[in-house]
Amino acid sequence: MPALTRRAALAATALPLLASPAFAAPKKTGTRPGPFLIGADISWIPEDEAAGARYFVGDVRKDPILLLRDAGFNAIRLRIFVDPAKGYSRREPDKAWAGLAQTITLGRRIRDAGLYLVLSFHYSDTWADPEHQGVPASWAGYDLPQLAKAVEAHTHDTLVAMRAGGAPVDMAVIGNETTFGILWPHGRVKLSTPTGNPVTDANHAKVGAVGGFDAFAALLRAGIAGARRAEPAIAIQLHNHLGRHWPIVREWTDALIARKVDFDVIGFSCYQQRAQGDWATTFDQFLARYPGKGLLVAEYSSRKRYLNDLVHALPDRRGWGTFIWEPTRHQEALFDREGRNAGEGAKPDLLSQGINSAEAPGGLASAPPPPKPEQTGPIGEGGDYIANPLLDLYAQMAKDYNP
């Protein structure tokens, strides 16, 4: 990351801590700091726009951020990689999609629209998730203390640069889907409880020596320290991908709290359940066990109204909101393209109905898929994206939740 200039640093400190209207700094009660968050992760939009994507409501073309805002969304989540030119954006290194410069530009559009901004730190050069938490190329060979310093510096410097660029961040997510830790093997954890997903359980059955919860917590504390040093009033979210699995959530959260990881809200991924009612069980048990903490759904796609109603109805306003993941073209998308759902439609709700790629990347194929031809051209997906009736659900939810 390039060093900030003195002028940029001074500009950052001159701005108010939180710019989003109607939101305040989080309190230690677990109560949400403002209206119910009706959010979306739209990090693909810049690369899709570069590939020619256009967004419409009926026959009217609109900026996709304003389109979502006008449909009732009040929050946007973005992801950021450490150096995507060496990972995710290797095919277009000059663009560095989801890198700092691109994220500042997109974040400024979001703040100009008056929306709450959440930034999810993937402490990697590419996707960090339950199956992958790779060390960035520039941190290769670091030991745990060096990694902790890098995490703190990267988190701090990113948030300072975001503010200096006109895109101050309201909530920082310290790692993406970190159920099994971050920066493997240093910050990887072994859970004592199976997930019930055969792909995930097989991938984590024999992982060798890992840092465990002590190392994982040290890295999280470093990221949180960097975030709060940059933005003292920022909300801190941790992210567990198993919103359906209360025993694992309890084991994981207990371990982090015991190691003094200080956060405001837990975000859960909620793509599938093992049995009906799993999400509701986790939410209820979490609030009962962890007073002073809030929860939100950090990622979901199908079961839109059901999940939003579950979170909104939680007592004492401790359900902060939800963030649909990439609703332009993922799973049950809010847009159609070429006459059909841009994300291929709803996926199975229960694991027994088929494990979808958000729950376990790679699915349950009995044989490896055939090799894909080397991709060329832009990373994004162009075309015309036409808002479909699913978007109307959000206008209604906005009226119901934030009248």
C-alpha cells in the first residue's frame, strides 16, 4: 500500500468520525446504532461496468447504487484485498479490482449516495473464505508477530486512506468468513465440532500444525486495534460463515471472547440450513449467551423476507440488519439478464437438498471438474441488468422496518 501523504493524513483527521446520517457510534449494549440495515455487497459492480454492464428499472437506466438506494437499501458492504494485482486481479493487474484505489472510488460513490459503508477485509490477495485464507504475497515468510503488525498497519492505513479519499467507513469486518481463522496456517483454528458439510469437514480433517485460537485471536486484536486507531467510533464486526450451526458459533465466540477479542457485532453467512429453524436457533442462543453484542446477516441470497424478518424481530434492537451478497448476479439475483435471472435463481435451502457453492466451494462433485480454458478479456460480466420483481421486496421491507 502506498504511504499516505502528510496532506492526506491531515485531511483525514479533519473530518468528523461518522458521516452517515441517522447512525451513531455503537454502544456496548448490542443495540443497533441506527435504522435497521438493509444492505448489499456490490463489489463486482465496477468490474462489470468496465465490461459494459448497464442497470435498468423498466426502461430507465440508472446508476446501480442509486437504484438500490431508491429501492430501500441504506447500507453497502465492500470487500478489499491486500494486493489483488498478485491474486484476484492478476489477469487485469492495472485495474487491481477490490484493491485500495478501486475501493476508494466505489466507496465515494456510496457515501455520495448517503449510504452506510461497511468494509470487509480479506487479509489475502484474493478470496478469503472457509476454504481459503492465503497469506498475501508481500507478507510471505512473516512469523506471527510480523503478521499481526502487518494486519494492524494494513487495516489502519486502509481506513485512513478511505477517509482521505472521501469514503469514510462506518463498520470494519475483521476478516471474511473466518470460521477457521485467517492467514493460514499461522492463524488457522481446528474446531472440535464437525460442520455437517462433508466437503468442508473433509477439507479441514487433516490440516497439520496450526496456530490455533491464541494466534487467531492475536491477529484479530491487531486488526481491531488498527481499525479503532484510524476510526475511534467505527463498528467492529467479526464474520462466521455458519449461521446455521449454533454449537460451532458458541465454541468459536467463546474462544475469542476468552482471549479478549473486543467486537460489537457478529455477522453470519446464511445461505443454507441443515434443518428448518437453524438460523433462528443460532440468533436466539447468541443473544442470550452474549449480552452486549449485536448480530447481523453478513451474507445471504434466498429466503429474503424470512431472514430479514428473523433479524428485525430480535429483541432489544440487537438485530442490526442484513447484507445480500452480490444481488446483481449471484444466486437469486434482483436483476435479470438476457431474459432470465442474472444469478440463475434460488439455491437449495437445506443441505440435504444439495450443497450450493456458497456453503462449500466446489460442491459435491464425485470427480474433479474438467479444466477450464484460460480466461481472457475483462474480469467483469457486461450486459443489461434489468431489475426484477424481487427488488420490490426491499421497498416493502424498508417501509416495514424503518417507517
